[in-house]
Amino acid sequence: MKDHPLLSLLAAAELKVLTFDNHRLRAINYRNRVIHDFYMMTYVRSGSAKLRVGDRVYDIAPGTVIFIPPLLEHDQYKDNDEETEFLWWHFTYRIQNTVDVLPFLRIPFIYPLRDHRRFEDAFDELIRCRNPEDGHLPKVILQKAKALELLYVLLDNAVGQANDANPELPPAGFLSLLLKLAARPEAHFTLADLAKDMHMNPTYVSNQFKKIFGKSPILLHRELKIAKAKALLETGDRTVADIGADLGFEDAQSFTRLFKKYAGISPIQYRRLFEIRPV
């Protein structure tokens, strides 16, 4: 596992915390809930709760993590009036905001947290540095550090707790191909070139890649290009032509055409969404 491409994929992904909080509740009743664009992890510090996934209902005791991936229909509720404390956060962990790497880890829906003290301390620190009203700027860095520590503790405890203690990962060759595409959004790849590097038939490579990751390698690489373009347009003042050239487009027109196809607006219009206007 030392040189496995999954390690590089995990290292390349970026953690984005959307929201987090701790709540003490005596009642909770979410039914048929589906989260579309992010993960939710909830830790029960005290009290109890219930989780339904499919036909199975889980009893959630103190020290338990609830892991809800996107598009999983579930119920989360309480059937008593005792106070329960939930530590929860919503987040994504993707490469270029496009490639989600967490599905490869096969994290169970619920599992006990062995290192609960470290998690609770890190979460409490995250809460404390959420609003640096004293203007202490390094707290922003501390918040990022604590968020990564939380993710590490949660994943470190989750590995090996699924029903299959040694889940079968996608073939290393296809993980390496995914890493190659993610690491070089500016490159120009053809399916023939990618298949040649893998010593496989192009149609087979495309079909297997789509079966494993949900999209063909060429389509995914285009989405990675557009994601990188968005990041460059959101920050900095480089011209659209320069950004297009850096991403491997022959001219600004072809870059604009593809960007508009995926984003719905032109690169210039997209940049204007992030311009700071005087109040």
C-alpha cells in the first residue's frame, strides 16, 4: 500500500467544510432525507438516537459516528425525550472539486469512535475558533488544521470497520489513470494515448473507467479543466486567453465555447460573479 495511487489521490484532495456545529436536542425527526452535494458526519457525544438506512434501523449510542454520503436516503430521529448532544459537520473531499475520493474507502454508515477524546477535543477547538472576533488571524489556519485532524481521526477509525475488512479497491492501473487526469488538467489527452500507456484497448479502457468512476476518462478530464478554470477565474486577474492557454486550449474561442457548455455562462461572466463591488 506504500506506493498505492490511492494515497496520492487522498493527498491531492481538498477538504472543504461547509458548516459545522454542536446541538443538544431532545427531539429530532428527519425522514426520507437525502443529501445531494456533500457528506454529513455526526458524532453522538451523549444520549441516543436512531438511524434507518434501507430496511435496517441502527441504535446510536454515545461514542458513535453516523456517516451519510450523498444521495443516501435515510431517517435520523429520536424515540425518547432524553437530551442528546450531536457534533456534526457537512463537508466535501474532492480533487479540483470534481473527483470524490471517499467512496474508495468504503466507510460504514455507523461505527464506534475509538479515539473519541481526540475527536471531541479537536471539534471543541474548531467551534472555539469559528468566529475570531478578536481579529486573531492565525485562527483561520487553526480552523483548517483542526478540520483536517477531525477528518483524519474519523477516517482512521473507519478503516477496517466495514462489513468487508479488506474491501476490493479499483484496479491500481485505473486509479493511476484517475490520478494522472486529476494531476494534469492542463494536458491534452486522447483516449488512444491513455489506452496505449495501459497496454489496453481504448474502448475497454473507456468502458471500464466509466463503470468504476461513473464517467469516461475524456469527459472527466474536461470537467477537471473547467473546474481548474473556475478556480483561476475566481482569484487573480489573468486574462481569459492566458487561462485558456494554460489549460491547453489553442485559442480563447475554443476555451470560451467549452466553458460555456459546462458552466452555462462565459468565462468573463463567471469572473464578474466574484468581483468585489463597492458598497
